[in-house]
Amino acid sequence: AGVRSRGRILDFCCGSGVIGAALAHAMPELRISMLDADAVALVAARVNVPLASVVLSDAWAALPRKPRFDAIVSNPPVHHGLLSDMSIL
């Protein structure tokens, strides 16, 4: 199933916004929100996807209850320093 052209997308653990940037390029009319726990990464994400909204948070609590998202995309890190950490998944 595809995402409608003006759909709402959440890029969870967005980092520098690579996934959000690719989606914005492919479908410029998407409404993209990007969430990450790293404030420095969100600075880069704002540059890479200037029309997206960004949220500094390490989980769902900082997101508004509405609107809901049509799709959630993520490529989360699975490391904490040099050790693998799958707890976020």
C-alpha cells in the first residue's frame, strides 16, 4: 500500500534526515515530521529537509496526540557507544 500524496510521515530516529530528504524529494507534497534524541542531528535534519517539522525527543511522549501519521519510517541506531543495543527496537 502506498502513501497518499499529501500524507503525514514520521521519520522516527531521523538522525540527519536522510530518509526524510529522500521522501521529500520523491514526493514534495508530503508533510514530514522528524524525531530524534540528538539535537545536533536535528540541526542537520532541518538543513536537509527545511519544510519538515522536527521534534527533539527520545520517544513518543513529545509528539502531539493528533494528527496521526499515515506512515512511520525509521532507520534507528542499534548501538550505544561501541556496544550493540537493541532496546530501542
